[in-house]
Amino acid sequence: MYNNNIILKIGLIPIYFDLYDEMVPNLRQAYTSMIKDVKAILDEEGLVIQMGIVSNKKEAEELIDKFIRKKVDIIITLHLCYSPSRIVADSIARINKPVIILDTSLKFGFKNMNKDFLMQNHALPGIQDLASTLRSLGVKYNVITGHYTEPSFRKKIQYRFRILKAANSFFNQRVGITGKPFELMGDFEISKSEMGRLFAAEIINISSKMILETGKKVQEKKINEILIADRNLYITDKIKEDEHKASIKTYLVLKKIIEENQLTAYTMNFQHTSGFPIPFYAVSRLMMDGYGYAGEGDVLTALLGRPLNVLSDKATFGEFFCSDWESDLMIVSHMGETNPNFTKKETKCVLKPKTVYDNQPASIYFKFAMEPCILTFVTIIKGENNTREMVTGILEVVDSVPFKTIDAPHFIVKTSAGINEFREKYCQLGGAHHLYFAFGDIEKQIKDFSRHLNISCNSLN
């Protein structure tokens, strides 16, 4: 399984006001356990970097300098009591990182209130001061409110960090490509320079020659190990052993190349593969492993695989193909690429042969009944003025048996609005023909994810 674990560096700023050192000399000590407990929550999400309590601008500047040196990914502010915003606001603006303001307090409630209660628990005015000031400075922030001992508070932090991890995983990807993007398909076309400028992504060429040369180093033992495992997991009596082995070999080759080149995603144009089976089996296994994939040399859509595997349990590439107008249903499919992790429980995938060109070896693909579930789809589209946008929405997978007459992986979906309205709205929004489908209703996460990316997101719901 591909390691999609993103380790975030978290800059924690416990904020105080040094004026209180004169007014209430022992007040600082009251927050020791609170800071420790909040840090423990954050430790579960990444590597926490801090430097004690910040109570004046000089300390804030020193801490931000440390954050810059350590290359933190996010700033967390924790107001201990009332603290004016300018203690930290200008320093935070300087680092240009997302911010989470923790809106919490030392005590849980008014019970057993003592004379120190008001002084120890009046952080809220400072929190509001900081939020207002950061907004005026153009700093992006989210506020998480609640008592830090409550499970709901922890869940809100986990949610925000999951969104940030997905956003961070979207950038700086290395995408392998075999062949060239399918000519005349305009909706996903993008240049290498634009991939780098917009998403800091790099495109790596993986030629058919490289695949064939690498294949010479694949051990027969490893091929046989997967062959035996496949026979236990899937129905394999529809394919010949040599065809099965050839597809397994291609998978092992691509996996080796991907690992050696530290790639996060892959795409291929079936028109430009030669000397080995079109790697339908291989790319389906790669999606099972958590790598991004898209067909026809679509490096742009392939970028979605990695973050969607952070936001969801599993994801797959596909297209809206055709409709049943009478039953208000649509088929999602592609030539031979799918993620078999979506197989309906208590059923088995069938490995089936497929020949696209007469002069190529037979390919193997996975055909199965998909588990009835809710899916969230996402696609990246061209916006106006050389911008990029996202389109997202929710689908319901229908419990059905694959059609015998369709020689490709596929599943059936329905929409809450009906296919007429859905198809009209999808096209009006400029939805592309290549999409990613993630398990579950994660539309809210997708919208928050897109905001982190500075990409507008249009929903069909």
C-alpha cells in the first residue's frame, strides 16, 4: 500500500499578555496543564513546534522566525486569557501559512466558580480581536470552538487537519505518463509549465521502452506470488495463465518505476503503449494501492487520486458513459481501469481478457458488482482567464449485477435530481469528462479542500 501519510509541522502559539505579570503575578502557572493537554491533541496530528508562552511582540517575532526555519505547515493559536491581537497578528501575517484559532478556555463551566474565574477564562475578547485583525490582513484562518476536553473539540481539530493534509498532498506531486495526452481532448489539456506554476507538479515520462527494459529485471517468483494470491481472491478461469502473468509483470514494473521515481500518480494513453499488454490490470492495482490515476494521458485528473485517498477510504477514476432515460440511471465506466476495492461484499471480481488492438497482447481487467454506497465525484475544469475550478456532487450507486454485454468495468448510479437536470447542470458548469469518485459523502470536505487550494468549487447539490 502506498504511504499516503502526510506529516504536518504544527506551529503552536500559546498567547498571553505580559501586562498580567504585574497585575496577577501567578496567573501564567494556571495554564500549564491546559497547554500540555492541547499539545497532546495536536501531537496526534503532526509534529508540534513551540517555544513557550508568547506574551509580547518580541517573543512573537522570535517564534515566527523559528517557524520559518522549521518550515511549519500551519499555525495554531491558543489564547490563554485576554491578549491584544497585535502581539501576534503581524508576525503571523509574515509567515503566510493557514491559521487555526482555538476558541476555548481553562474551565469547563460556571460550577464551583471562584474569585479567579473571570481573570482566568476571559480569552474570548482577544480571540475576536485576533480574528478580526487577521481578516483585515488577508490571513486565512479557521476557528475551532469548544472546551478542549470535549471529544467534539478533538473531532473538529481532526477534521481541519485532514483537509489540510489533503491540500498539502495535492501540491508538489510527481506524475508519470506513458505516451502523450489524447489529441483533441480539450477539457483536461494542460501544459507542463502550467502544472508546475499552478500546482508545483512535475511530469515524468515513462516510455514503453523503459517499461520493457525494467521488465527484464522482474523476478518470476514475484509474478507467481501475485498469481497465486489472485487465484484465491478473484475468479480467474476466464483468462489464460500467460496473459495473467504478462499483466502482473506490467504491474510490478510500473510499481517499481513509480517507487524509484517517487511518483504519486500515473497516466497512460492506450494508443501509445507497445510491446506489453495495455496496463488495465496494472493501473487498477495502482489505484488499489492508493496512487492517483487517469486515462488518456490526463495528468491533471490524476492529481486528484492522492488527496481523495486522504479524505476518503478509497477512490477511483471513471467517466459518465450512458443513460437509461426510462429508469433515470447512468453508467460510469472506462476502458479497463477501476479500483477493485469497491467490490460488493461477499462477491468476487472476475478477471477478464480484453484486446483493444489485434496486434497487442490481451489485457486483463477487473469486472465486478460495485458495493451500493454513496459516492462523491470531483473533476478539475478550466475556468475563465486561465484559472482552474472544481465541480463536485453526490451520487448513489445502485445495487446491480454487471451487464454481460459490456466488456469493461462499470457500475450504475442515480442522482437526487434525476439525470436530465443533473446532466444539464453538469455541462452548464463545464464539468469535464474525466472524473474521480471517492467513497462516501465528502462534499463538504471537498469544498473546504478547494478553499485551501484557492480553487473555486461548484456543486451540483
